[in-house]
Amino acid sequence: MAKLHCASFAERLLIPAFIFFFQMLYPFRWVNARNRTTAAAAGGCMLVRCDALATTGGVAAIRNAVIDDCALAARLKKCGPIWLGLTERIRSIRSYPRLGDIRQMVTRSAYAQLKYSPILLSVAVVGLSLVYGLPVLFALFGSGLAQALGIASWALMAIIFSPTLRFYRLPLLWGAALPAISLIYLAFTIDSAVQHARRGGGMWKGRVPLRT
């Protein structure tokens, strides 16, 4: 996975969390394990053997996939082992100077990740709200054991987030903002579903990708 551009305020706020959530969806150890079906890739840098690509049907086989890199990874893993990991050696030059730029990137594929399912969208909304929102409410407005558990959960989130923050050379205290950041991504996900309902998908590079 190429190291993403992380210079503007919007990038520092949201890009590390994008990597963090991606790793939650596709744990790299699972992706790299031959005995697991989990498959993922990061389109910024993918190296593929020509014979393996040909066996999967080539790029034409994923031409209509919204999340095309992960779609290709899923096909490739059926043919043999794949590997995904972070690196400092390959850096993305695509920048996201404004919050709207990152919103557009996320809304393009968020609802596709949920298989265009209102049920899965509802589960995501409830799940993110409970996991990231409820502990903060307990920590700020609770008392006794509930407050203690809320503070502990909030602190644990920041600790789990810290390796990603270190990778992007950001202050570890930034991890305290993870609940708020998760709500921004939740809003982007809902927006992705709304855009799909209105026009069949989120805009990306001036067009609406075909649904598969």
C-alpha cells in the first residue's frame, strides 16, 4: 500500500483513519495468509505476474468493478498467494487538499463496500455509533462505572490507532479524535448511499462508475 499524501489539514484529519479502517475491513495478516479467503489490494501500487493476471481474465474481468483493486485481489488469491503491507518506499502523489476531495473518494465506493444493502448500511450506522460514539458519551456525561468504562474504551481506541499515527508522523494525541473522525466517515457512508439512490453511484473523476 503506497503511503498516501498527508499534508493538508483534511489529509491529516482523515487519511490515517482511512488506512486504519481499511485494515479493520481487510486485516493484512488475513490477506497474506494462504488459508484465509480475505483478499485486498491498494490500487496505488500493485505488482502482478503476467501469467497470474492472464489466468484471472486480465483487467477486462474487473473493468466494471467499483472497488477494482480489491476485486482483482480476490481473483488473484484464488490462483495463488498475495501480499499486502504498508511501505515508506512508495508514496502517492495524489493530494486531497479539501475535505470534499476525501468525501468524494469515500462516497465513490463506501456503499459498494456494503454491497448496496440497506440492511448492511443500517448495521454499519448502528455499529459505528455504538463502538465509537457511545464510549465518548459515557466518558463525558456518565458517572461511576459507566464513565470509567467509557474513558477506558476511548483510551483503548487511541492506543489501537497510534501505530497508524506514527506511520504518518502525527501526534499520538490525535488518536483522541478518532470517535469524531469515525462519525465523519459514517456521514460519508450515508452520503454514498444517498448518491447511489439519486443517480446510481458517487461521482469519481467526473463520471458515475458502473455498478457490478
